Amino acid sequence: MKKLLLTVWITALFFSGCTKKEGCMPVSPQSEELQITSYASTNGMDVVKHGTGMYYQILDGGMGVTPTANSTVTATYTGKLLNGTVFDSRTASFPLSGVIEGWQIGIPLIKKGGKIKLIIPSSYAYGCNGSPGANIPPNAVLFFDINLVDVK
């Protein structure tokens, strides 16, 4: 009997370390598509679906240089949650390779001087972790209105 109890206890101890951990549960762009298209429709946006599942509207394609992953870009932008909450609005310069993947995909769709609106699925933004310092919750779809001021 003692041997059986010891075996059960060791087995339970072994498998307790293999259980699924609580925490980050990413979602797919497909699962957020209805939310994204509804937002675009409600806000009168004539959007195009990118192959990644992002949606965008080019307001002005620009006439300057097209940014690449190696570019440093300067952009004036406003970032919002789909409920309308603005989490960031400013002009900033940064290496394109150092920003969220949605920007890395969306910004090269325009040239210097261009304007674009992006609706970015959570997996191309801050994912299941969110960005607490910026008040972006986990699995948040993000909207950006971007003016590409400069490309270097």
C-alpha cells in the first residue's frame, strides 16, 4: 500500500510541472477580423486587407523615399484602441526595425510624405501581453493614423 501511495504521489508531482501555465494566450488575426471590419465600417474607412490580416487605408501615397526595415522614420501619429481611447499621439523618430510588427508591415506601403490608417490585429501589435505602461490591454487590436514625415 505504501508503495502504491508513493508511486501515485511521485506521478502527481511529476505531472504537476507539466500542466499548462496561466498567462499569455495569443489570438489569431482571423479571430479579430469581424471586430476590425466592423470598426472600419463604423468609422467610414475604405480599407484594404493585407495578406497578414491587417487592414489599411492609404490617404496619400507620398512622393519621397519608401522606407525599409533599415530605415529610420519620423512620423506624426495617433494610436487608439478600437473603443476610441487614445493611448499615444505625437511626432517621433525611430528605426523601423524597432517598432511593432504592424508598423513594420504598414509603413512601407507609403513613401515619405504619405498618410495611412492602419488597423492592426493584436498579434502584430503587443499581443497577449499588451503594454501596461501605454494602457494597452492584452490582445488589443490597434488603430493608427500616421503621417510619414521623413525617411532616412
